[in-house]
Amino acid sequence: MDHLPVFLDVKNRKIVVCGEETIAARRVEASLRAGANVHLFAKNPGGEFHKHLTHKSLVHHQREATAKDLDGALIAYGASEDAEENKRLYHLAKAQDILANVADVTEYCDFITPSVIDRNPLVVAISSSGNAPILARILRARIESMLPASYGRLAKFAGGFRDRVMKHIAKPEGRRNFWEQVIDGSVGDLFMAGDEDQAAEKLLIQLDEAANEKEIAKKGAVFLVGAGPGDPDLLTFRALRLMQRADVVVYDRLIGDDIMGFVRRDAERIYVGKMPNQHTMLQEDISQLLVDLAKQGKNVLRLKGGDPFIFGRGGEEMDLLAENNIPFQVVPGITAASGCSTYSGIPLTHRDHAQSCVFVTAHGKDGVLELDWNNLVQPAQTVVVYMGLSSLGILMEQLARHGADPKTPAAVVDKGTRPDQRIVTGTIEDLNEKVQAAGFDGPSMIIIGSVVTLREKLRWFGATDDQEHSFSLTARDDL
Ligand code: SAH
């Protein structure tokens, strides 16, 4: 290791910054955030300083720093565009043994300013020891996207109990075990799910158990998690975290291998979808399975396609869990309608086309669709149909019979958001025929309404000339 990583307490300490542009502004900002008294030496500070110049802990000097200005300073930052000025500051600082840092000049740096992920009070700092600051910055962005904002709050929450835990659990090892169980266990889960009161209550119970050297009773829980429509990039932070905490995962057909790849490696996997020549497991049996597994003390991850509360029967599973007093939490996911809409360039609402949008399921009994047809054929409305692929023909026929214009634009998005997504557009009149010809096998989403024509306008986003081909609006960033 070339440097010793430390986090300095600079509260009410003097920090000198020289410079007028971006780097100096960043140094000022970070120093002020950490509670330092900042002396800025800048003749013409740029616009980025506008909110700092009036900060009560900042003194602005419109001149160069002198040796006397450095008296009592802890750090001197040379962040000027003028290399000579930085060098001069460095030597002034060294004469008084003050820690100095000149941006981008390793030989004039007593320390490195790391790339920082700030989830106050939780802070992650990364350094490449001056070798590749850009690599450190890229890494920072990656870690940034992995750390939910709520980790900062969790750190604060834990901090609030630190003294009490210190008093009740004498051995450092006991405290370490305790905190591991709290943060990576049900207390952490409750807190991250937004239930701070219950989390605190549970923490105190566990503290009592740990202080009396009792084994913390492991109680099972169920995480009902929406995994989105297929693209793993659409998972939420919370979904990812709980996927890593599962002892067992219960999943079905809508969950692809890509998504399963994010579940903890050693979690047991139970498939409850349809197998060739076999019946799907009954909903009642799935709900009961969740209860039984949780009663064995396991963390049960119930992974659902899209959102658990949109045609996901999440409500039914939740009912049985509640009846059995099993702790559970529900995590929303991006529903298939939303994923298919954005990934196919068909907005579901638009000022000129549709002011409302209805989600319906075409999963009827014995091929008979019990839908409120009159409600579906309203003007200026988009209709999105889940589970409609096998009854697409009847669906289109019924809409026309109930007064919809046969020329109404309509589309089917097959395997939306996945790498093999395909789209067919047409009208109520000809959509079924086109979809049959394309041989879609689902999961598929039907979108009906004039918003479908907007796909044409959005083609510049990277669509190919072939209308049948898929494209992804998210690919826009790469263009
Ligand atoms: N809870 C899920 C829906 C479950 S119902 C959600 O919120 O998305 C299953 C239906 O969802 C499928 O029959 C299909 O109509 C739709 N669906 C799910 N994933 C899809 C995908 N990737 N592309 C298109 N439709 C999808």
C-alpha cells in the first residue's frame, strides 16, 4: 500500500484553498461539508462558487495566499489553474509542516483526495494511489449504483444504539456478532423497508437476548419481490439486496436465467411454474409452501415477474402469510406494461392520443373473456392487455363488435425488455394474423390505441428499417 487511508476530522479546523475553477470549487465544497473553516484565495472565483461564497464558514480573500495566511492551517489545497501559484503554495505549506495537496501533481501531494461515495454518515473512498484517477472514478460510479441511499440512514440508525450496545455486550466479538445479525438480518430488513419503529423495537429485543448470551432466535420471513419484466437492469436496489439475503427462492416461468443469476448462489431454488406435461402448482399450494418454508426459519424469496401486485396474485400470497403471522415485505417491480411500453417506443399516454390507460387481463375461463367491453372502447384511451396472446383473435373481434374502429392501431410486444424482444404493429383488424405469422410464443403484451403510431416517430432512437425488429430506447445512450 502506497498510502495510509484515514478519514480526517476537520471540524472547525482551518483549510486553505487556492484556485478559481472547478477543482477548487470541489475542494471548498468537500471541506465545508466536513465542517472545516475554509479560507479561499481566488481573485475571480467562477460561477461554481456562488453558493459557497456566502457560507458562514468561508472567508474569501481576493488575492494570493502569503505565509502568514497559512498559520494554524491543517491542509493547503493548491487547485489553481496557475501551476507556479500551486508550487508556491506547496512550499509555503511545507515550511510550516502543513499537509499539502496540489491537484494532479503527485510530487506536490502529501495525500491523495479520493473519489468519494457519500451516504452520510457512511462514506466510501477510493484511490488508485495516483496511478489512474479515472479508474477510481469509474469504480466510484459502479459502487454508487450498488449502494442504496438508505444505507446512510441505516448507519445513522445503528449509530444511535452504539453506546447502549457497548454497555450491554462487553466482548468485542459479541458486539460484532450482534451487529452482523442486526444489519444483515430482520432489523436491517425492517429498516430498509421503511419501518424504523419496528426495527428499533426488534433491535432492543435482540440486544436483550445477546446481553443474556441467548442465541438470537432466527425467525423466517418472506420477501415478495417484483423482478420486473426480464431485463435484470430493471431490478430495484431493494430487490437486489433481498435476492442476496435469501435462503430459498420460489420462482416461476416469468423469471429468466439472467435474473436468477443475481440470487444468492447457495440459495435453494424451488420452481413452481408449468413444466412440460405437468400441471402448474396451484396458487393455494404455492402460498402454503411459502408459509411452511418461513416456519422453518428461512428467508424465503418469492420472485415474481413484473410487479407482485399487478396480475401477480401477490395479494393472495400475502393474505395467507398474514393469517400465519409470518413477517413479510413486498417490493414493487416494473410491471410488464411499463417495460414493454418504453422498450418498444410506445408511450402509454400522450397529450394528443390518450389521457387514460387501462390494464386488463385476458385470462378468461374456458376461452370466454369476461371483460367490460364498453369501457375498453372509450376514446382517447390506451388499453394494455396482459395474458392475452392466446385469445388475441377473440379479443380483437370483440373490440370491433363493441364499436372499436377496426383501423385502431394495435401492437404486440413479445418478450419485452429481453434481448430477444420482438414487436408487431398493425390494427385491430389485422393484428392477429400478423402475430400468428410471426409465431410469438410469449410472454406477450398487447397495446391498443393510437399511441402505437408514435413508435414510427420515435424510430430515430435507433430502430432498424424493419418494423418487425425490436429496438431499445435505452440504447440511446450508446448512440
Ligand atoms: N405481475 C406481472 C404480470 C404477470 S401476468 C407484471 O406486473 O408484469 C403474466 C403476463 O404478463 C404475461 O402473460 C404477459 O402478458 C405479461 N408479461 C410479463 N412479462 C412480459 C414481458 N417480458 N413481455 C411481454 N409481456 C410480459
